[in-house]
Amino acid sequence: MADALKILVVEDEPGQRELIVAMLAEAGHSLSAAGSVEEAIVAIKADMPDLVFSDWKLGQLSGMDLLNYVKREHPDLGFIIATAYGTISHAVDAVQAGADDYLTKPYQRQTLLLAINKVARAQALKRQNRELSSALSEQRALVGLVGKAPCMQQVFERLRRISATDATVLIGGESGTGKELAARALHQLSARQHGPFVAINCGAIPESLAEAELFGAEKGAFTGANSLKLGKLEAANGGTVFLDEIGELPLLQQTKLLRFLQEGVITRLGAQQEMTLDVRVIAATHRNLQQEVAEGRFREDLFYRLNVVPIRMPPLRERREDIGRLIEHFLKLHARQYGFDAPVLDKSTLKQLLDYAWPGNVRELSNRIERFVLLGDEEELRAETRPGAVAVKGGMQLPEEGLDWDAFERQCLAQAMARFEGNRTKAAKWLGMSYKAFLYRLEKHALV
């Protein structure tokens, strides 16, 4: 039997009403009663029940009138309706209007109790689903994944479906779209949430040290190895490892990573014995790995091992309806971070931010809002998000009023990144800059 419920019985015949109340009270439920729709509405307002059991015929009004009120004002309230023998059409109408169940008179005590228990279980399941959805929303907010756009809802749904598994995930998308946030969301929503989350940028590891960084090294394995070095995969044992910019991983380490994904074992550099690890692997890249495979820079077998569940993080230009929500989120987030009151943006500034292209995606938006929260300089924020100067055929045409060089340089960098979908090597080459100089300027303008 279901746990004790607060049940409102609505029946206009006093004898029948008392009988139903007695049966349900004997089963351990808490009862209240009403003889009309009007009395029932007053009772619901005075003390909200868990469930309403109502007869169809209730004087001037009907159980259907009460059902319509309940579903309009209290859509989560359970409702069972009793109809007379031969009036199955009434029952059908009631179910279509939102009734959770119906009984046809005359009915037995056991039939009534079964219907009550069935609806109680359904209500409990609905509450459970709402709580899970609420928890998921809280987790999204915790890791900064904010968005109502359809493309983001697809991302959330995919994260929800695979979070409880150990499936390997490959997250794609331009720089600044939130690939690491998605990885952290997967970790926090999984059974591994209390285990380690270890993030490593594969593009930032010198090739000569890549093996030791990932797989560890014994003391004396190479010059300078004065003690045992724990690799990132071993450090993530029992949790999740996030391999950012996986497309930058050298081919030799790609081979060793493939073996780990296939067998679940690693061998430290300089060691003879294999070690079994329990690690979920999430990888991310801004590159087109299929193209990298075709051009011989990435192993095809590793690509398919990583690409078990692909997730694409959409750029802001594909979810412009989320920009306002993100601005509000980052204003509150950074104000709380620094112990400030959340500032309010002027309407004209807000409109400019909503119209801005945000080539650096969510990361750029967060950085700009963080600086605004710290400095309170709205004019600087507006200057940074004005459209920059543009190149014209035959040379560069400068505006008569002069040029904001920092804003112009930033626009050039952002447009180069957008042109090559976040490929820094190609963007640097297109601008005629060395890779290191290009990276320095990306960091200077908060585009990384």
C-alpha cells in the first residue's frame, strides 16, 4: 500500500460520502470531505490535499467542473473521478481533461484502494522526475552551462543520457564554446563525481614530455627524473580525465592512448609492469579530426575509439537568444565571486552586447563581463564590443577620427579565428604571424 495520503472526498450524497471516508480512513489515509464543487474548492484552498476523489454528479455542477479547476490551478494534484454505470463516455472525457484515473459505480473497496495506490505511485514518480530535472538544472548552473536555445537543449539532453555511463566522449566546437564545462558537467552528473577530475591540455605539453605527463615515469626513466612521476591518467584513477585539444597529441602518444582505451592498462615510462586503471576518458578538440585523419596527422583507429559519443558545443552565433541570459548569469557569478553587488547595464550597452558577434564565444563574453564587474567601466565595455575597422581591397582604409589599435587588433585576431573555425595554426599563417606571437596576442585580448 502507498504511504498515508491527504485525500479530499467530494460526494453530494451524505451516506455514500461517509462510507468512502470510512473505507479510506481504515486504510490509514487522512481524510477531508465536501458535498459540492464549491465546498471542495474552499477545502483545497484551506488545506491542499495530495489527491481528490470526486463523484461525477455534484448537484448544479459536476466532477468535470472540479477537475477543470484543479488542473488549471493545481496541475500536479492527483485526481480520481467516479462515474455511474453506463456512462463510460464521462470517464473518457475526464481522462482526456487530465484525470489520473476513474472508477465506474458500483465499485468494491479493494478497487478503490488500488486506484488510490496507483495514482499515489504516479504522483511520486512525477515528483521524482521534477526533482531530478531540478538537480540537473542546478548542476548545469554550477558548471556554467547556461542556455535555452534548441541547440543547447540538445546538448543538455545528450549529457543527461550519457552522464551515468562510462562511455568515451569526444566534444567538438570552436574555442571558447564551453567544451571543458561540458566535460565537467558529465563528471559531476556521474557516479564518479566524488572521484578526481583531471584536465590536461594536450597542445601545451612538449612532445618530449608527453609520455611521462600522460602515463607517468619511474625514477631514473629519463634525465631529470629524480623521483617517481604520477601520470595524468593514473592521477584520474576512479574519476575522469579530460584530454583537451586531443588533436595536438603526438602520434606516438596517440598509439599508447589507443591501447589504454582498448585494454584499460598503462605502463609507466621506464617500468616493466602494466597497471590497470578505472578512468573515464573525455576528449575535446576544435579541429576537424576526420580531416586530420585523412591528412595523416591523427590515427583513424583512435578517432573511432574516442568518437563513441560525439557532442558538438555550438558557437554563440548559433544561439543568440542565450546571450542575454548568459550576460545576466555572468554578472551574478562574477559579482558573487568578488563579493560585489551585481551591477546593472545601461539598456543601450545591453543592446550593443546582444548585437555583438562574440567571435571568442562564451569565454570572451565571460571575460568581458568579469572585467566590467571588477572595474565598473561601462564605456570600456562598449568600446570593446563596437564593430572594428575592416580591410578593403587595395589596402586598409582608416577612419578619419582615428583608430583604437587594441580593438582593431582584437577584431583581426577574432576574424582570423572565425575564418578558420578556431584553427590557430592556420589563423596565424593567414595573418602572417609566428604561432607564438599569435598565441601571445590571443591571450592578451582574452580570446583563448
